[in-house]
Amino acid sequence: MTISLLLGRISLLVWADWAFNNLGIPIVALIFYE
């Protein structure tokens, strides 16, 4: 595994975690309170 691929994997995980923290919770709330 190359360094660039590893960094890409890490950045993707960080972005996914940010997206879930900022978007996932409101989406779940909308689903439950619909």
C-alpha cells in the first residue's frame, strides 16, 4: 500500500465521519420524526 493511498483512505474516513456528524443526525431525526 502506497502512502498516497493510505492518506486517501484516512481522508475519506475523516470526511465520512464529518458528514455523518453534520448530516447523519438530522437525517435520522427526520426519519424518526416524520
